[in-house]
Amino acid sequence: MEDDDILDTTHDDTTHDDSTHDDSTHDDSGGAGGDAPDAPAPRPQSLMLTFFGNHVLDEGQLCVYSGSIIDVLGRVGVGEQAVRSTLTRMVNRGLLCRQREGRRMYFGLTPQAVRVLEDGRVRIWQQGAVNDDWDGSWTLLGFSLPDSWKRQRHDLRSRLAWSGFGALYSGLWIAPGDVDVSAVVAELGLTDHVKIFHARADTATDIELMVRDTWDLESIAARYVTFDKRWTAHLGAGSGDDPIATRLRLVSEWLGTIRTDPRLPAVHLPRAWPAGPAQETFRRVADQTASPARRTARALLETTPMR
């Protein structure tokens, strides 16, 4: 399993390997007390990683009792069977470790999952959705893979998209700024098939036209607008909801939203680009739910030290 499969909650490239999507997640009214109005139903795996990122990542080497996980994810509409099957798949993929204590099973993060969650945390909390300090540079990546390497091509494209690249041409991808993807390429075993360059555009290049041709700006903007409207409505509805459920939905949906955004230079984007207002809304709800969610988690979660 590649990182794009872990982090992606909305992108079509990864739907081929998520058997619990659609049929094992429900979103009935009142079943996920804390959901924003008309919120989509994120995949159980996305919610699971968000759960561990929110409540386990910074707590040291801990494992969480499966019953506690079932309880928490039940608050966002994920059934017990879906939780158990997701836990099993994530263990098989090297994302979670399993530890038995008597008749109870506990789950903790593997080093691979820690790396993925820390990468997501940088994207969510540190980089921000608005790129207003672009230095004018671009990273170009060219690749040529055998026709039979469909999976490798899919993995590379998905990882490039997460890293902010767009397809300038079929085998030439481009991202704003100095982006180091050498480790990603090496991890996929494609170093001999990829060439990476760092450059600046010639004055003859119409950068705004290139941006419009390379990335689907309307789709990216629509995701931000939808997120902002949904969670602004949630802010106006008051705070009598379930903070741990709200925060799981919030962070999972925000990650799915920014995943499609390569953080293009603000100077080359349309006026009134909606990423800024959406990010402000995200941070307001995140601040509102941080302490209550932490307190709720400490009361709910049964943990044990990882052996």
C-alpha cells in the first residue's frame, strides 16, 4: 500500500483498493453526532488514520484497545464490522501493529504509519493552503515507464499529485517551488526511470495559462468553497455536539480537500481564491474542538504501552 492510498479520502486514483467505501460507512442523521451538515462520508481507513493522528501519534508508544476504536469511529457512523476489517487490512499493510493483552486486542502505529501521519501533519498544520511566498522556481520531473508497468505508473502519479505536481505533458510533471521527491522515487524503485530538474520559466512562458492548462482550478476551488460553506454552517450551529466526532470529520475532510491542491503560487491564481477563507474556517473549528476532543479521548480510550 502506498501513501496516497492512506492519505486520500476523495481522489479517484485510490478507490480500487478500499472495500469498505460506500457499503460499510453510513451517515444517517444523529448517528455521527458532530458531523457538519451534509458532510460526505470519509472512508473508514481515512478516519482511522485521522483518529491515530489526533489521539495517539503524540502520546508515545501506545496501543489502543479495539473496543475503544470501535466506540470512537461509531460516533462518525462507521459500523463495528467495518472498523474490524479496516484494522485487519491496516495490520496486513504494515500500518498498524497488533498486541494481545489477555482476551483483548490492542493496536498501535508502525514506523511507516508514523511517517505518513507526520507528513500529513506538516501539510495540514504547517504548510498552509495559501502559497504566497513562492520564489519563482519550478521542479520538473520526467519519466518513461514500460507499458506493462500500470501499477508503478499509477503509484508514481498518485505520489506526485500528493507532492503538488501536475501533468504538464504525459511524461513531464511540474510543481511550484523546490520539491524534493527523490526519496519518493527511490521508494517506488523508479530512480533509473525518472529525471528531476529545478528551473525557472522563460519570459515567453505564460505561467497563468500553463497553470490553468495543467491543473483543474475550478475543481480545486469548488472543494474549498464546499468545505467552507459546510463548516461555517457548523460554526453557526453552536457547540453542543460530540467534539471527538467533529474533529475526526473535520481533519479527515480537510486533508481530502488540500490533497487535491498543489499549493500553486497565489500570484498566478484567480482573485478571491477560496483556499484562505476555507483554511480560516478549518482552523477555527479545529481550535474550538481541540481541548474538548482531547478530554473526551482521554476518558474513552483504553491504552497499553507498546511492547
